[in-house]
Amino acid sequence: MKRAYYFVLIVLILLIFAGLIIFFKYYPASEDYDSTYQLGCEKLGGKWDYIGLDTEKECNLPTSDIGNVCYDRSDCEGECIADLTSEETKIVLEKPILKSGKCSEYRVVAGCRYFVENGNVSGLLCVD
């Protein structure tokens, strides 16, 4: 009876060990996953880098509507960003101004920009 018990125990241990080998073969470490994801990102024309204050690298894909005129972020794949003159930057500190923008180059935009919402620019917004 004890021999059968030990035999079953050894078979179970071997099955667990084989399962672990298969698991690590088909589910690689996160570094391998990151490098695979990075290659896919770059094949799609994306930038693989830190975005804003993120602590891990991410894929930032380009937009197909870069430079299109927009009046809100819903008009773009990324963000609707205004390019203000020096006079407009002074005015927008006091009150919102009516202004169109252009669609961003990438889907995620970090840093300080003048974002257009519903055809208005209401100030400088910093996104990290």
C-alpha cells in the first residue's frame, strides 16, 4: 500500500514539474513580453517610451488624422491642440477664447499644451 502511495506522489510531483516547465516556456517573463510588445508597437509606427511621468514604457501610436482642423478632442484620434499667438496666450489667462486646433501626432499627449474643448481654449493644461 505504501508503494502505491509513493508512486502516486512521485507521479504528481513529476506532473507539477512538467506543468511548470510548460508554463514558463509559453508564458515568458515580463521582459520578453515587453520586447515583443515593443516590436509590435514599432511595426505600427508607434513610439515605445515613457509617457509623461509613467514609470513603465508604453506604446504611443500615431494618429491618422494628424494636423486636421478640430474643435474638440472628439474630432481627433488623439487630442485637439491649439497653437496660440503670443497675444492669444495673454488673453487666455483672463478668459476663454474661441479657437480651432489641430489633431495631435500621437494618441497620448503629455506635457503642457493649450487643449481645445468645444471650440474654446480656456488656459494652459499640463498632463503627465
